Amino acid sequence: MREFLAVDIDPKHLNKIAEIQRELSDTDAPVKFVERENLHLTLKFFGEISAIKNKGITSIVQEKLKEYKPFPLHIKGMGVFPNLGYIRVVWLGIEEPNNFSVIQKDLDLDFINMGFKKERSYTPHLTIGRVKGAHNKEALVAKIMELEEVDIGEMTVDSVVLKKSELTPAGPIYANLEEFWL
């Protein structure tokens, strides 16, 4: 199965995120927006893994998260990967991501010991769309710059979810495999 570890977005923020996606879609740029039920903050993407690796991941996450308590997370700001000259991903940022980053790095160390690749330069972010071409790029860049300081709001991170991802012609379908509480 294709699996990843994520933090789900508080449902109270989904309408505001959808509103931001609508504003971006008004530029008529070729952006494939992430569906509201698929919005999440990725802690680690594992790819295709075996049942044995799944058990190892589950064990690590259960043990590690005992060391952490729920914490606030503020979704604020908009950016792109890799850059405004060549946009592939549009994302919302995390203001003061220290708590999130500490958990991500801590888990990543154990995942490296399991044989997974180390995250190179991890930037906590919420992907809201993937750009599929350069049509109306100027309008898209202008809208992104206008929304650069967008404030979605604060949520409490109190759990992490192991998800599976099934790729379909209509896009990925995610399903929760297990939820781990802080």
C-alpha cells in the first residue's frame, strides 16, 4: 500500500480554505485543487510499503507520540514550490512551525533507521493546489502575491493519522488506517 503520515485539518477551517481556492480558480490558471476531504499536513510520505514496514511505522509512531502533548498550529501565509517563476504547488504555510517540525524531525530519525529516505529540506505546509501549466500564470502569480499573508486561523494538533493513498484517474483517494493521539 502507498502510505503517509499526516495531520488532518480542523473542519472549521475547510470553508475558508475552499474560499481561497475559489479565489485562485478565478484566475483561470490550470490548477488542480486538493479536495477538502484530502486536505492535510504531511509529516512523512512512505510510498509503497509492506505489512511488516506498516507494523514498524505504527510501533514507532505510538511510542514517539507518548512524548508529546497537543499543541496549537496557526495556518497563515501562502507560497509556492519551487518558485514564482515556475509554480508546481500552491500551499498555505504554518506560522511558527516549531512544535510541528520537532515531531516531524523526531519521527523522521526513526524512519531513517527503518530504511526510509531522510527528508531533505522539509517545510511544513498545506498543499491546496497543483499547477498543470503556464496558462494565465501572471494572473495566478498576482493572486498568490495578494494572498501572501492570508490568515486561515489556529487549530489544535492532538492526533496524527496514518493514511493510505490509492491513485485513480480522478485523483488520489485517501483512507485513514490508524489515528494516534498526542
